[in-house]
Amino acid sequence: MGTFSWPLRIASMDGQNARDLTATVDTGAAYTTLPENLLRELGVEPTGKRRFLLADGRRTEMDYGQAWATIGDESIVTIVVFGRDDGPALLGAYTLEGLSLAVDPVEQKLIPTQLIMYLAALYGAGK
């Protein structure tokens, strides 16, 4: 598919500190990963650790926390991983799905998408 960059606003949970940045769209990454020093400057604190398989086959454990992510007019609370201070900002699949965005690989842009609820009929949705 290739990669491309997209503007992203990331903010602390209280919304007091925010930063506009450009992140590489990475649908192969489960979570959005940002430099640890940036997250700490915003007041985002780790809430736990998770194990990850890296693209080069190595396994590692990294801190994660929560932050507000905004693209366009949509904002959600998302999981963010504390990456290396010199590492890239990666916009992961969890955040994209939360914002109801899909990747248009031909135009290399994010587009609104329709979310799927296969079991909606069982729960009375769509009445």
C-alpha cells in the first residue's frame, strides 16, 4: 500500500495540552505510537504495558496510555504507545477505526467509512 502522512491533533485527557503534528498512517500498527517525550510534555501518563511484535520480528514491551486524538472535526479517546523519543509519529488502526476513517491507498488519503455491526439485528438496532 505504501505509506503517507496525515495531520493529527493529540491532547491530554483533560484537554489542557494539545499538539498538532503530522503522523505516518500505519494500518499495520495496532495503536498510535508517539515519542515518549511528546506524550509526557502533554501530560499523558502510562497506564500499563503491552507486548508488541515489531516489523523486524523482535518482540518488545512498551508503555501505553490514553489521549484525545482529533482528525478534522472528529475526536476520540484512544490508546497511545510511548515510543522512542527519536521515533516517528505513527497513526495506528485502533485510532483510525475509532474515528471511523479508512485508508484510500490510491489517493493516499483518509476517508470517512461506514462502520459495520453484523449483530445489530440481534440487539434491535435499526428500528
